[in-house]
Amino acid sequence: MTAGERLGPYEILAPIGAGGMGEVYRARDTRLGRDVAIKVSKEQFSERFEREARAVAALNHANICQLYDVGPNYLVMELIEGETLKGPLPLDAALDFARQIAEALEAAHEKGITHRDLKPANIKITSQGVAKVLDFGLASVAQAAASAPGDAANSPTLTISPTIAGMILGTAAYMPPEQARGKPVDKRADIWSFGCVFYEMLTGRQLFQGADVSEILASVIKDQPDLTALPAELRPVIEKCLRKDPRQRWRDIGDVRIALEEGPVTTAPASSERRRQSWLPWSIAAATTLALLVSAALLYRATRPTPLRPLVRLNVEMSVDKGSGISAGSVLALSPDGTRLVLRSRDPDDKLRLHTRLFSENQSKPLTGTENATSPFFSPDGAWIGFFAEGKLKKISVEGGAPVTLCNLIGSERGASWGDDRNIILPLNLSGGLFRVSSSGGAPAEVTKVSTGEVSHRWPQVLPGSQVVIFTASAQQGNFSDARVEAYSFKTGQRKTLQRGSIFARYLTTSQGTGHLVYLHDSTLFAVPFDPVRLELMGTPAPLFEDVSSTAQAGGLFAFSQNGTFVYVSGEAASAAWTISSLDSAGKTQPLQAQPAQYFTPRFSPDGKRLAYAISNGSSDDIWVKDLERDTASRLSFFPGENRRPVWTPDGKHIVFSSGNPAAPGLYWIRSDGSGEAQRLTEQPNAAPYSFSPDGGRLALYPGGNASPDIFTARVEGDPEHARLEKPELFVGTPAIEIFAAFSPDGRWLAYQSNESGIFEIYVRPFPGPGGRWQISTGGGVYPLWSRDGHELFFENLQFNVMVAGYSVGGDAFKPGKPRQWSALPLLFTSPYSNYDLAPDGKHVAAMLALDEAKLKITHLTFLLNFFDELRRRAPEAKK
């Protein structure tokens, strides 16, 4: 192929190389704007090939070349810039690369995938010193090809099947005897190949040689490998990799990795007779030089850098006493001294709470008063835990007790950081900059302002000394492809961009006075040396792990302590998907949208025959409308960014929704059948539509921009195809937060939620006023909805149960009844977005149920010990 040709969405840029399977090209993914490597086969792939290739694509590891896509006759892979592995190498470098290769094999073997063709030609070393294993698992489906005689270093990959006896696959010089004989193989074949590769790294010579492939295979089967050229301390490890009987080899590559990480293997001591013979002649010399040796050793140890300890990985199965598992909807928190973990769980009483657990104890402790809390974070001394709940920032002692409210916010929950100056930095709103709040409570003070092209600042971290805060600046809600990691100086008021296209940066003090910056790009965690004084990167970013989970609300699901412990949630463990169900008061459910996805704000059409909702796919959110009778769905919005909060017009012909389109944010008006183009109604980011008046003449909304979190209404003007909104008018404006307004069926009343009492409750006011107000809920309430018959008002309590209160009207007075629980089944927590809607018949709701929360559970956490040493090893500071 030549430059400019295309394979689907991939544009060929230049050839990279060729092999028995076909040619490899550098190409450009025109959809994602990234360069990739494409391996083009000489033949069409079989169904089996594609099935196995998809399995390999599931591998996510920093030392494995990622497989992105499979075409009819081509593979799309991560483009690795680096050199092919070659020996001989210095002992330290060979050990480091061997450990990385072993980690890659271990990760694949744990998923039942065997490489079967491990060789130096399939291993590249990046400029950051990262070993990348290529063609993982694909040897089993590669096509056989001949090579020139004597090309033993890269002899052909002979393959038909990895499981059927009598078939041969692999590269001759690196395949084990059972593979050379055509017998079935398993993961122990990779251990043999690892031994051959390790030998070649240390010596620079191929272990099994011959004039052609047949001679090499004969040597593999018959000859005992000569390991005398290896360092004596490593011979036992490699010898056990190269035992011809697979039953006598290492049972698992993880055992090899551990043997390498624990240090050199000592050789057998000399016999006692030889020790006696050698000790006497040298005893006097040893005595006279002992002092010099000790002095030299002490001087060497004093001037030698502290040895880097090996990384220790622990996968811990999680449960919280009798609770139902860990909720993935919140970020983890690890105490500064690394002795205590905080996360969220649903207790046997069906309430979500924060739990704290000391690693020295067997049980966790629920923190009473933290119901529905999210995003916990520690104070610098580890004595307090900050968190978000009920539209407020709060703190609670790690030993328990009554929580303390510090300030109000409007559904931000986008992270907070507690500085050592006793101030907390956080975003207060869904949009806008960061604020400073005293850890003793008080009025928030603005710290940063969003600049042109930004919509929000989030996930702050105050650096040691409380002179600088780093944070993520996003250009659009729900999409972080253009996000930047920024640093802001409290002293000078200046900002500096540290990294583009990345989120959730955290500074780790890995050595005296300096440290590393870690951050996420997609699901890959990167690290780079960082000077916290000059705010400069001091090296080249290095990828660490490719399976770190994140959410748009919590950011990266990882935490660290000051002693070098790192804990994270893998992408698999924190998968988020749920369904939309029909729920009645008896608890009976039926699927409305059975395909699991990340759904938000379901809304019935006025006739109840269609359902609008938003779907998040990670990079953008879109509005969809489903015909419930035909069971078909169609996409309504096509803007980039976050498109959510659909609201039907009373006649069902149009839908208004909010869009985070970076080029033109605001509210949009579009035909509900998908015909025609969307019309922009407002120009402020983060606007939110709530409810239309029964005649369609007014829209209750939050206008977005820098408006306070109050209830506004705007008159709808123009014909249906060319509607426009007049300037929004304030209806309810107090120092508290008022949101989610809903017009009554007769248009005389407006229900909304407010936290003026300290927690969110449901209130009703006459519209357009004047008049009093009536509190409907008791003990907390959110998301009000009116029944069509005009006699009931629904809402959700703070335990996510649907509640209902009857009411009557006498003149200008509104007379609410006592609220009662409508359904015992709790709904899924999707704040700050409504998670249910009432059907026109008033007998059932469309909702995301907490029953789906099983799909959101964190079943295990990955703990990394000696993580700071790993950062120094993998991301060293650039030499000056």
C-alpha cells in the first residue's frame, strides 16, 4: 500500500516493516486523530481469528501493545515508538526489562491468553525504558511463512492451531520442545520462551542455533541448553524456565517475576572441607583488612543512592461487613499515613454511607450522618474526612460523631482538596472556577475564574505549602478530550498549563523537595517528574497502567498516601451501566430500555407513548427518543459534548434540551420526531430546562452562565418551528439553592426543591404569585413531579424512594397531605440529574433502579506498595 490509501477510517502514512504475516504500516485514525500501526495480512481473516483477536483486545497493560481494531484482513494496534529488544544488556537493565515482560505475560495468563510466539522481535523498548510486548496471543492465528535460510533470529512463525496436537506454531529458536513436537501447549510455553529471551538479553546470543529451521528445532528438542555464559546468580531462575519437561518448569510466570524481584539467587556453598582449607591461609590477611573493608562499605552505602524497592501488587477482594458491596459512584480516599481507607457502601438498612477501615483491623466502621455522601477526602493530619451530601460540603471526624456543615453548593461534587493552611479548595457549581472555604466553615471566596473556551474547573489538589493548586480545566461538560491540567499560584494569581489532553492530575512527593505528577489520559495513568516550586515538568511522561477507571463526576478512581501506597479501581471493576424500568407502587417492574448503558433523565411524552432520555458514551452524551409501542429508538441530538435534560412541550411535538456543545452551548429546541434542525434558544453554558406551563407559553429553567442557583421562567415566543425565549425572569431567589421546578397541571402552582432548611425539601408556591409557600416533604425531598389528575405530588426522598403526597386547593391556599412511601424499591443515584419520571396515567414511573447497582459495584481494589520507587524507576528525572 502507498501513502494516502485508506483502510476504512485509517489513512496509510508510511510502511514500517514486513513479515511472514504481511506488511506493517504507520497510519492515521481519522476519527480519533491518533497515529496507529496497521498490520495487513495476505489473506482474509477467519471467523476464529476475529474471535481470538477480540479476546486479545481485552488486554489492558502498560507492557502490552494494545490491539485497537480488527478489519477484514488487518489489525489496528498501538503505535510503539522504540527499538526492538537486543542484547547484550547491562545486568540492571536486563533485570528491569525481564520484570516488565514477566508482568505482561502474567497479566495475559490471568485472562487465559498465551502469547506462543515470544521473541526479541516481538518486544520493543520505548525511549522511556518501557518494554512493550507486541503481537500478544496472535501467534495462534498467524499464517505460516518461509524465511531465508539462516534467518534464525527471526525465523518464520509456524502456526495452524494452538490447541490441536500435531500442529506447529511459533518461532523456532524460542519455542519449547512440546511446541516443536506439535503437542498441545499452555502458558508454560511462554515461560520457556521467556527464558530464551532473557538469556539473549544477558549474552547477546541466541540460545538455540542452526543452519536452518529444522536444525534449530532439533536443537530445541534434543540439546541441553548451555547456561555457563549467564551470571551465576541468575542461572537457577533461567534453568527452571528451560526444563524440557513442562511439568518441571516454573508453574507460573508470576513466580519467575517474584524470584527476580526478591533479589539474586545465591549459588550452593562450598563443602566444609574446602572452607577449612581456604580459611586458614587467609585469616590473618582478612583480620588486618577488615577495618578497611567495613569503612569502604559504609562509605559506599552513604554515597550510593537508596536501592529502589520492587513494586508489590495486591488485588484485594472488597466487602463492607454485611453491606452490599462498594459503590463505584464515588472516589476513594486513603489517609495521609496510609493506614485508613474510606469508601462508600450500601448498608443492610439499604442506605448508602461512608465507611472507614483501618488496615490493622478486620472490620469497617460506618460513619453515621454520611448518608448519600460522595467524594470523600482527608484533612492533612488524617483526623477529618470531608465529603459532599445534600447539596453541602461537610466534614466528620474519622472516629465518627456528628458531621459539620461547611458551606452550600449546587450539585458540583467535582472533588475537593484540604490544604495544610486549613482551607479547602473546591468548585461550588456545575460550571465556573474554584472557591476557598475555611475548614471551620464560612463564606466561600472565589479563587479561579474560567477563561474563554472553558466551562469548569474541577478535581483540585492543593500542593504542600498551600501556595499552589493544580486542577483540571474542561472545555465542555462530560467530554475531556480537550481538558488541560493547570496550576494556579495563590500568591501571584497566575495560571500555567502543565499538560494538555489529560485530567485528574495529582502531585506525589516521591523524594525530598521534588516529586512526580500523575494524571489520566483516557484510562492510562501517566507519570512525569515535577518541580512543585518552578511548576515545571522535569522529564518525559511515562505510561504506568492502562486500566485505571474514572468517572465524569469523581475523576480518577485512585488514591495515594504519603508513604508510597497507591490504590486504584480497574476499568473492569468499575464498569457503569444500568437499564430503564417501569415501576409501579407494588414494586412490579418491567423493562422500558433493557440494553444496559449510562442513562439519565428519562421523560415520558405527554401521551405516554414515547420516552426521551440521555445516553452517555464516555466522550459525549446524546438525547434519544424511544417509541414504546414499536420498541424502536432514534437519536435526536448530534452535538459534541454533554446533551441532557430533555423536556417535552405540552403537545409532544418538540423537545427542549441542554447542550454542552463547546462551539455553541445553551438550550436547544427540536422536533421530537427528529425532523428538522435543532434551534438554539439560549447562549449560556450549563443552562437547564425544567418544565413547561400547561399552555406551553412559559418554560421554568436555570439560565446557566453565572446566574445564581434560583428558579427562573422565560416566555416562549414565535411559531413552533421558529421558537425563541424571552429574557428569563427570576421567580424564586433566596440565598439558598432552588432547582428542579415543575408546573402543576393547571399552571397555578410551581413545585421545586430548596435547601433553605439545611437539607433539600420540596416546596410549592403559587404562580405567577404573589403568595406564600408550603413545604411538602419532611426529612428531605428532591425532584418534584405532579400527577395529571391534579391530586398528588410525587417526589423522591433522600434514600431514593419514590414518595407521594395528596393535596387540595382552597381559594389561594394550597393544602398538602402527609407524604407516604409510594414504592419500597430505591432508585439509582444519578445526581445532579433526575433519575425518574411519572407516566401520564400516574400508576407507574420510568426509573433507573438501585437493583442495577450490582453492575456498579467495586468487587476488588488494586493496592501497589513501594509505588514511589516505581515512579522513580519508570519515570526518572531528565539528566541536565
